[in-house]
Amino acid sequence: MTELRSSVTTGFTSRFGREAHGLWSAPGRVNLIGEHTDYNEGYVFPFAINRRTLIGLAPREDAVLRVASSHAPDAVEIRLDELTPDALHGWSAYPLGVAWALGQFGAPLAELHGADIYIESDVPIGAGLSSSAAIECAVAAALNDVWGLGLDRRTLARVGQLAENRAVGAPTGIMDQSASLLGEADAGVFLDCRSLEAEVIPLGFDAAGLELLIIDTRVSHSHATGGYASRRASCEAGAAAMGVSALRDLHPGDLPRAEQLLDEETFRRVRHVVTEDQRVLDTVRTLREEGPRAIGALLDASHASMRDDFEISCPELDLAVDTARGAGAIGARMTGGGFGGAAIALVPRELVAPISAAVLGAFADAGYATPTLFTVRAAAGAAREL
Ligand code: ADP
Ligand code: MG
């Protein structure tokens, strides 16, 4: 963190030839449990991680917003009164889209001063840890402060989501931004995707000596996009056939009726979502009543459900999960949209090294590309740093 801070400070000066007036940061996130439940208006349980995006900012006298990133060679600038989703392209649509979205939430863009913004991050990009929410939430927090908008964190989450939906064009839910803004150290953000109510739930991983190991398989199977669309369609068809507006309204007790009514494949898609919602609720309750070492079976069951019922796993993810479990993980599951990406394993601290070695060995034996392994901790949400 200290390193990232000084690197943002010097990066700002070398790009813009003056000093940053303030630094803000926001974290990436990992989803502990609750997969493909968001668009079914159900529950998710992510946490903010100790990998962050930092931004340095200095106000300008004119109405120009200029953004630069360590990941991009050139700065991009635009006048505040010219901000529209269509005017934004590439990586700069994330930070500039947030400025536009703040206007949609009442910021008087035509009357405000611009700013120079420089961005650095240690959230891996495209690894399923939401570098996108980290950049959005850091910019939202910074502009909210310097423009004196007074928007609360739940509203800033909606700002980030609007930017991603409209300026970037990605039809994502509000989970990532909620985690990045509302996260707290060693706690998860239990989110109801229908009411958008969020509750911070202590995880207790630190006291229990547990770490969350990320196993990024670095594979991305080509049917990921089509697979996602067809799963969404199955969920909508299942809800319609069952006479509910979203699968969130079904409970495990409704599954026998669903089995009668639905074709075999749609039934299994529905069963994943209904049982996954229940597993999120059970995870929150188990953490409260029994502590984190008791949630392993729920993580394992989540993986089995995605593998067998939702059919979005792949051999690399299954191998990562099975190997981690076999080497002593408390529980493990694939995380994210599926067909590649990362698995997570909840592991006792002293087993991080042997479990990592076992996974690397199994991947080598199978002839798969070498996965990237690292641990993450639940960390605080977006904050002003300086
Ligand atoms: P993920 O959120 O899983 O990391 P996404 O595809 O949703 O992956 O978002 C990644 C995109 O966000 C990058 O391709 C880039 O356009 C933008 N982005 C994220 N972090 C940065 C950064 N530090 N600098 C510039 N652009 C970034
Ligand atoms: Mg993203």
C-alpha cells in the first residue's frame, strides 16, 4: 500500500507536471458464495480484498477532466459538458463514465471544475477480482469528495454500476461496487440483489487462522459468453414456468413441483439458483453461529451445484477445487461466471504452501497451463488515503 501510494504520487507528477492534491483508493473483490444468483434477484456474499486501485487527483481551473493510468500510454481528456456514454471508449470509459453517471445522480456537471486524475492498481485485471469496480469506486469516491456531492456509499455503488452498464456497456449487477464501497476488514458484504440492502458480516478468518487462496486457472473457454446468455435464458424460462417474477421467489421446498413442471435441464438450472440462494443464507448463519471453519461444506456444495446442475465449470476448475480439497482445504469452489477464471479455497494458514504446491503439481501432471496462486484478505472499502 505504502509503495502504491508513493508510486501514484510520483506517477501523477510525471504525467501532469504538478502535485496531486489528494489520494483515494478502492479495492477489488472476491465472491465468497452466491454465483449466478444476482440476476435472479437473490443473494450474494462478496468481500473487498487487500488489492486496491489508487488515484491521485488535482482540481483544474477549467471544465476539463483528464485521466491517465499506469496501464495506458496516453491521457484521455474531455470537457465535462461533453460527457455522454457514446463519447467514451476503451479503458477511460470506466473513470469518465463515473463522472457522467454522477451527473445522472444530480452532480451539476455544467457548473463544476474539472480535474486531473492518475490511476495505478495492484488488482489483477481480468482475473475475476473486479479491477473494474475498483477503478469506478475509487473515482466515484474522489469526485464525490472534491465536488462536494455528499452522496452516500450505497448511491456511489449505483453510480459505478450505471457507468459500467451505460458507458462501458457491460450488463453487470451491483455486487462488485457494493463490495468495493461497503467492505470492512475481515468482513463480508451480504447483499440482497432485489432490495439492494447490504449488511456487513464479520468473517472471523483472521482469528481462525484462515486464508482465502485464489487459484487463477488463466483459462477462458470460448463458450463463456454464449454459456452465460443461455444460463440467464434458462433461469427466466424457469421462473416464468413456475409463475414467479424471479427465481429468488422459489425456495428449496418448491423444487419437487419444479421437477414435475420443468424439462430436465431447466430444472437443474433452477435447482442451482434456488439451492445457491439457500447456501448464501446458510453461510451467513453458519458464520454467526459456528464460525468460519464450519462453512467448508457449503463452499463444496456450491461447486458441485455449478459443476453438475448449472454446468459452468471446466476440467481446470474442477482439478483446482478437487486438489485443494484433497490437500486439506476447508472448502473450495469455482468463482465468477464460469468456463474458466478462478477458483477459491478456504485454507488453514499453515497449509497455504503445501496446498499451492499440490495444485501446481496437479496442473503440471495434467498438462494444463500453470495457474497463478495468491491469497487475499477481506479489507476496508473505498477510502481517502491522503
Ligand atoms: P475485471 O473487473 O474482472 O478485472 P473487467 O473486464 O470487468 O475485468 O475490467 C477490466 C477493464 O477495466 C480493463 O480492461 C480496463 O479497461 C479497465 N481497468 C481496470 N483497472 C484499470 C487501471 N488500473 N487502469 C486502466 N484501466 C483499468
Ligand atoms: Mg469487472
